[in-house]
Amino acid sequence: MAPRGPKTKPTNLKLLTGTARAHRLNPREPQPEVARPDAPEHLTDAARDEWSRVVVELVALGILTHLDRGALAAYCQAYGRWSAAEAALARMAARDAVTDGLMVKTRSGNLIQNPLVGAANKAMADMVRYAAEFGMTPSARTRVVGTSEAGPNPFAQLDEWLA
């Protein structure tokens, strides 16, 4: 049975945000090393470009590991879908001066929201949700203080508490 309440923060985020308390930490929590995972082959071109852009930043902050590959790929793929949907909407908007491509006519003549709008909104929501997991939104960054690749071990203080 899953624990109740809000999702538990990983220890490294508790340490970085200053909310770590020795009695509430998992002394056996895995501590993977900072790493630069390779991009999965299935990423679209836009997703691969986003991967290349953010991997550098996340490694520099000291918060990316090989274990994060899937979550980062999901973020990048959501970015790629959002980018593709927005580009398609822009092409439709260029041909539709009345609704800017936001509305389409059904076979029966009714106007409905363009399905691309829903696809863009869903991909954007997914992208923002994944981005927050990596501290890539302004509000998420207020709670995270990263370390550089060559910076101090964020678990040193935890090791002292547990000793």
C-alpha cells in the first residue's frame, strides 16, 4: 500500500532546499552519481534538440543521473509534441484570418476547437509537469540549489548526521 499524503521529496532536494531533518531521512536512499545520459533513439528532432540543450544545464546543476534518462526523455518528447502542434497551428493560422486556426469546421458545418489546440495544451501541461521534477520552472527553482559538476557532495551533511 502506498503511503498517504503528498509525494515525498528525494533527500537531495531536502538537503538543497534546507528542509532536511535527520529523523525524517531515509538512510538507505540510493545516491546515484551525477551523469550525462545519452538521448534515446526514438526522440523526434525537436525533442533531441531540447535534450541537448537541457542536459548541459542539468549536469552543471548536479541533478542529472543515468536513472533520470526516461523522465528527461518524456519531458523532451512532450516538448517535441508541443513544438510540432504549435507549428501546425501556426501554419493553419496563416490560412485562417477569422479564427487563426483555433477553430475548425466539422463535416456537418459546426465550429469546434481545433484538435491541435488540445494536443498542444496536453503536451505543454506534460512538459511543465516533467520540467518541475528537474527544477526547470521558476517556482521549482526557488526550492532547489544545485551543485556544479565538480562541486561539493550534497550528501556530505547527511553522511555527518547519520554517523
